[in-house]
Amino acid sequence: MKVMVILFIMLLITFAFNLLVMINEGLREFFREWFLIIMIPCLIILAVMGCFMSTLACARTFPTNYICLLIVVILYSLFCACYTARFRTHIIIIALLATLGVVAVCVALAFTSFDFTKWIIYVIAISVALGLVGIIAMVMMLVFDIHSRPLMFALTFLMTLVNVVMFIIELQMVLGGKSVELGEEDYALGAYMLYTSVIQLFINMILMVAMGMED
């Protein structure tokens, strides 16, 4: 329950900030103009925060854990705003509804007797492989100006599938009673994992909807 309350507050903050960006044309223009300058530092710091949360015990104990979660929420809210500012409102709404639907299905699956946590090593390995392929594709686009919408859609779709399975695994880790589970004192880590998975799922949904609807 503590994890879910923290997760709800984190998502509410991100939703409220992004809603403000969507309805304020000045903010939308700001995030469009400074897209890369905002995204790159956010990605670097978020990667560092992820290492802290997963490896350092002090990052999961009070009050450091709440400070880390606050930093993560601020950075992910900015990161997410870079996407909500770039795409049309109807695309964001469709992506949000799709995300809510997928999350609902994931929660239902997490409460089943099937132990998804047994797959965690395979899911992590596939995630790393897809991440490397995605980086190579991005470099090809930036350096050689090669653009392939079908390839990017396929990669995003596969990453979303892996993201969904990982989200179910994380839910079961928080709920406990499976092969891999979090301790009671790791509530901050649990909230962090679920929050990042939901945000990444939402961003993937935006990209897929945009690629499917925009010319």
C-alpha cells in the first residue's frame, strides 16, 4: 500500500505538470525549442539516479530515498514534457488512454498465480539487446540521415512488449509471494521501478501512436 500511495503521488505530479505544458502554449514552445538540451541532461542524471536507487542502500533509506524520488519525478516530468509538447493533443490523449488500459491489464495479470518473476533475467537481457539496437538505429539516423519509420515502429513495439512484461514482474516483486520479491524496506525502490515503467510505457505509446497517425 505504501508503494502504491507513493507511486500515485509521483504519477499525479508528472500528469499535472504535463497537463500544464499542454494547455500553455508558451511552455509548449519552450519544450519544443529546447527539446534536446533538456532531454540529454535528464537522461544522464536519470541513469545515475537509477544506479543509485538499485545499488546504494542509503538511497533506499529515509530521508535520502524521498529526495531521490523527488529528483526522479522532476527529471521525468521534464523528460515527458519534451514529448507532450512535440505532438498534437489528440495523440497524447490516445497514448494516455492506451497506457491506462495496458496498466490495468498488467495489474490484473500480476495478481494471477503465474510467476512472471522467473523471467526477469531473460527480460533484462532482451531489454539490453533492444536498447543497443535502438542506439545503433539512432546513430544511423543522426550521422547518415537514414530514416526508416517501419524499423522504428517495430523497435518501439518490441520495447513496449518487454516494458509490459517487466512492469508485471515489478508488480509481482512488490506484491511478494513469488520467486523474486522486494523487502518491506525497499518501498522506495518499488515505487521507483513502477513509476519509471509507467512513464516509459506512456512515452512508447506516444511514439507508436504518432508514427501510426502522422504523415
